[in-house]
Amino acid sequence: MSKAKHETDVAIIGAGPAGLTAAYLLSKSGHRVTVIEKDPHYVGGISRTVEHDGFRFDIGGHRFFSKSKEVVDLWNEILPDDFIQRPRMSRIYYEGKFYSYPLRAFEALRNLGIWRSTLCMASYLRWKLSPKKDVRSFEDWVVNQFGHKLYSIFFKTYTEKVWGMPCDEMSADWAAQRIKGLSLGKAVLDGLKRSLGLNRRPNDGMETKTLLESFRYPRLGPGMMWEAARDHVRAAGNEVLMGHALKRLSQDQLSGRWRVSATREDGSDVIIDAAHVISSAPMRELAGRIHPLPETMGEALDLKYRDFLTVALMIRSEDLFPDNWIYIHDSKVKVGRVQNFRSWSPEMVPDEGIACVGLEYFCFEGDGLWSSSDADLVELAKKEMAILGLCRPEDVVGGAVVRQEKAYPVYDDHYAANVEAMRRELEAKYPTLHLVGRNGMHRYNNQDHAMMTAMLTARNIEAGERLYDIWAVNEDAEYHEAGHEGAQSHAALSTGEQAALGSVRDVPARVAGETGSTAAKRPSKAA
């Protein structure tokens, strides 16, 4: 079978937020661009919107908020007329009751009832009077701060569902970074004062900060943004090739041009000849497809990922809850989070008499959950919704399953050294190969930061040199909880790409790897 051949300035691997941002900007500046995407139907990666019988599903939940003015301006440019303003609401669901998120300790104790609250306070006092001296794990740290009873209710179950490892194996420094500002003692004292009319400050134990009360959202889901970006790229005369999976990547030693081989669904190959390559493919996959193989391939192949799947249920009912999503802190069920798609946008649910929710299950590719049939997963979701008391199985009128592989890069004991080794070798040998985005850089960031890595990469290509260190762009743990949209201007981006985009988002490392965990929080700088 003959191989189709394309000649272009820039070949882009992956049509997610990073890949399409780069394609859009380079197309605007007159470059020839070819994008390959292995999904045959959807662009956007984890930010895509899947449609089933007129119902639209957001895979993961995406609030369109950024402190970067340039990112906000680009969103408005790509999708000028289709944003809606939506109220922000997320809560914790435990044993039939809702709890504010971030957690408000006094409210939590009130909802738990007198007897369980008494046990929680006794447990809290016991660990405050006699805390663990050798604090090594997430469990050690949280128990010392809140007592074992509150830890078991509000921290243990959900954390273990998300990351797939026991809390007593996660490092304590992650807990210290992730759970900031909440003091149980201050919260209870403040709540008592307010109940007596002595204190009306709305603090409840949290450090004062401005929480987002609303956010913008594309009316048909986040995929609408990336479908529009794709259409702009094609309108500029460039290509976005769907159903094309990266097969091999090699560079001609004489010309310096790249040869990108991609396989279509029918098994035939496409060859793309390009001066530059931008890759948002998972670093582990890229390492196995570069020829000749990098010396650091072994390290890159050791990189790990956390996967998840969404089971969408259509339920004959009014909306079950007003939240964008709820966190499920209950060990009786496997589901970790439940989205309410109408709360993201009413236009995502076409029937006013049908509620549509998405149950998110965190897993590893190939494990029991991931390998279950769609029909079995829909039945599991119906059963667990009944266990939680959120709906009756007989009211479910439809269901669909969406699998998302490599949703979260895992920061284990060796990840930082492995990524750094791969990065150094690729930058030294291949200055025209550029890594961008969450999986391309093995960095747990959100779509605005993935976009920023692509924006700076496009500038580097246009300048003909690496003016910007894209490895300084990343995510901080409270990024979506506070601040003002578009507050940071990054026109110059001269000092480490600005502090707001320069810190590493917290992801747990194992106890044994506390040194590596500390390194994981330190952004790399260009030499």
C-alpha cells in the first residue's frame, strides 16, 4: 500500500489544547502546519466533549479561568461568541449529606451529628496532645492536624481513589502543601462565636482569600473551543489529520528535517516531512518511537500515568444536585466524583425532564475497572447511585462510557530524574523537537498552562531559537481557587515566565521518595 506524503514547516503530534494552540498560532503567522491526532472523531484530548444521543459530556470538568491575560485573550479570539457565565459550586458528599468544598470544619461537625462530632473532637484532642513524632506519610500529617476520625471521613477514601495508593504510602510534604489554611480549632471556635453573634467574619478557619464564585464555559462544552481551533487551522489551508497515530519519528542528519510516520485506522501510513516537530504525545510513547532510540529511553519508559473513565447516566428526574460536581467520600462505592452536566451548561442536556450525570472512576489502564465492558460499567454506576441514595436504578434511561487514558502523569520516586534525563538528551540532540502540554512534558497542569507552553514554543519557532524556557510554566495547587481572571500579563515573560505560571502543582510521591518529592516541586530552569 502506497504511503501518502506531506511536506510542512511544523508537524504537531496531538490535537489537544497544547497541540491546537500551537497549530492555531503558527497558522496565523503563515507557517505550514500538519497536525496528527490518533482519535478518529474528537479533538481536545482530555478537554474534548463527547456526544451521545444529543447529550454532551465534559471529560474531567473544565472551568475556563486563567490568571494569564494572554490565555484569556486567546480563548476570546478563538471562541468570541459562545461563552456563558456559570455559577461555581462543588461539594463533598458523605452518607447522604453535602459538605462545603473547600471543607468548613464547623459545618462538617454540625452535619456529622452530636455523637460523631464528639468522637471527632475527642480524636482531634487526642492527636493534638500526643501527635506522631516521626511524620512521614500523608496519613501521619493529616491525623496530627485533624485527628484520625476526621481523617478517615474526609481525607482517606477520596485521596486513595484518585491516586491508587494507600495514604500511609504518600509523602507528608504533599499533605502539607495540599491542605493549607484550615485549622480545626480555629474553625470550631469561630463557629461558636458566630452562633452567639460575637463574630460575623465569614472565615470558618480558612485563610481569607477570594474564591471563584463563577466561571466562563463554552455553551456546548470545552470541546467547542478546540473544534473551533481545528476549524481555524484548516481554514488557513493547513491539515488536522484525525485517526492518525504516531508510528515513528526520525531526523535526517544532513538536512536536519524530520520524518514523521503516522498510521491510519486502515493500517496504511502517512509520512510528514517537517522542519520542526511539536509533540504533546505522552513522553513515554514518544521515547519508544524516536529513531535512533534515545539513551534515556529506559528512564522514559518507566514513567507512569493514572487513568480514569466516565460513566454518563441519563436519569428521568429533575437535576439531582445543583453542583458542577460532587466529591464522593464513601468507601462503599468506587466512584470518586459525580458531575452534573446541566450545571456546566444547560445546552449540554437536551431534555428538560432528563438529568445527566457523569460518574468518574479513577483507575489504571488494564485493571479491573478499565477492562470491564461498557454494559457492566453502566450497571455498576446505576448500583452505586442507588447505594448513595442519589437515584433509583429504574429511573435510568440511558448510559455511555468514555475512557481517558493517561489522564494524570504520576509523580513517583523516580519521575523527576527520568523526565530531566529525557529532556536534557532531547534538547541537546534535537533542538527542533519541542515538548509541550501535560503529557508531552509529564507535568500535571491544566489547559491554560498547557496552552502557555504551546504559545511560548510557537514564539521560539518563529524566533529561530529558544527564547523562552517552557519548563518554567506550570500549575500551583490553589490556581483555580483564588485570584482574578486575566490579572497576569505575560507579554514580556522575562522572569521565569512569571510566578503565577512558574510553580509545580502538587502530586503525591511515595514515602520512600521524599527527596524525589522535594525535587518534583522545584521547577527546572534553562541552562
